[in-house]
Amino acid sequence: MSITIKTPEEIEKMRVAGRLAAEVLEMIAPFVKPGVTTEELNTICHNYMVNEQQVIPAPLNYHGFPKSICTSVNHVVCHGIPNDKPLKNGDIINIDVTVIKDGYHGDTSQMFYVGNVPPHAQRLCEITQECLYKGMALVKPGARLGDIGHVIQQYAEANHYSVVREYCGHGIGIGFHEDPQVVHYGNPGTGVELQEGMCFTIEPMINAGKRHVKLLKRDGWTVETVDKRLSAQWEHTILVTADGYETLTRRKDETF
């Protein structure tokens, strides 16, 4: 495993990329409503990133991915491909954005409510966001990745949800996906020890039903829950600081 410790100069570039990624989610929020297609959301985000921010949308053509953002609706866990199907009232959707600025990646995602969303779906989204925050709160030099995975798993399962195990967070920097892998389950005191200057994502995928997922053969990207129950995900890019962490992709509505 080759984990890169970011230099002060690299950290500053990561801050810029992270802020730009967060701004894409802030920009797209008003457009997420019943009747809009995920293809339209993709176009709006693409044009904003390329023309306004002058960044590269990292997903576009990444190992053949055909769009500039991922849009995962309802029982889609991750890597949903934008399409022409309109969103409907009551849907939940994860929009996952990664930008490249000056060679460095900023990666973040959040859940959006489409119109009036039923309480059970809202609760899943809220608990999943709390899972992310609980994992982030443990980040500091000397902590271990198993600590993060454990607190996420414990909180999700205490709320009668399950944690997806096939997909995880990851180191990030010049590479879209670097070491280490950041799984969202596990045992405290195990795994890689965190050091100041490490950058990685925490991005729990939490299912309302069973944890099992499947990759759709028709496109080779879309991941769905096997039982077709809802799934939610939130993601931030995190920097390990001397005494804790910094959220590089923090949005204006957040305090963490």
C-alpha cells in the first residue's frame, strides 16, 4: 500500500478542488425537483464545471464512464448514469461530483429530496449523513481506519440499516482513487494508522434493507440493492490535520 502524505502546497490545491466540488452541489440543488431528468442535471453540472469553474469533470470517460456526474436514485447505491427518465415526487437521489483542478481531485456527494419525500426515506438519508459525520469526528493522527468503519457500522445497524461492503472510500489527490481504501465497517483499533497530511474520502452507503448489492450487466456501472429497498450515501474529502481533520468539501450549510 502506497499512501501519499500531502505537502503544504498539495494541500492548498486540494482545498481549492474540494471547495469547487462543494460549489457544484450547492449550484445544482435548486434544479433537483419533480420532472427534471438526471441527464438535464448532468448537462447543467457539466457546463458549470467546464465553463464557469474551468475544471475537469473527473467521472467523464473515467474507465469509460459516459457522464460528468453520478446520479443514483432510490434503490441505486452508487455510480448511477444520468439518463432521460424524469425524477418524480418522493424520489431520493444522490449526486456525486468529482472535479479536477490543477491536477488535484475534489470528491463529494449528497442526498437530495425530490418534492415531498416520505418520512422513512428522509430518515434513511438523515441517518446516513450522521454516519458520515460520526466517522469524520474520529479522524486525527493516531486514529485508525477501523475506528471510522466501526462507528459507521454500529450507528447504521443500531438504526436497523445495513452497510454496503463492496464499495468504499479511498485516498485522493493527484489520483482519483489512491490508497488507502476506507471501508465503512470493521473493528476499532485495526487498519491503517492516520497521519497528518493524509487525504481520503469517507462515503458510507447505507441500505434500508439488506446490505447485498448487484452490478447491472447492461451498463457495467450502476449498482443497485438486491432487494430493491432504498439506499443513501453522503461523501466528503477529508484532510488529516495536526490535531484532527479538515473537511475539504464542506458546503456552506454545514458546520463540520
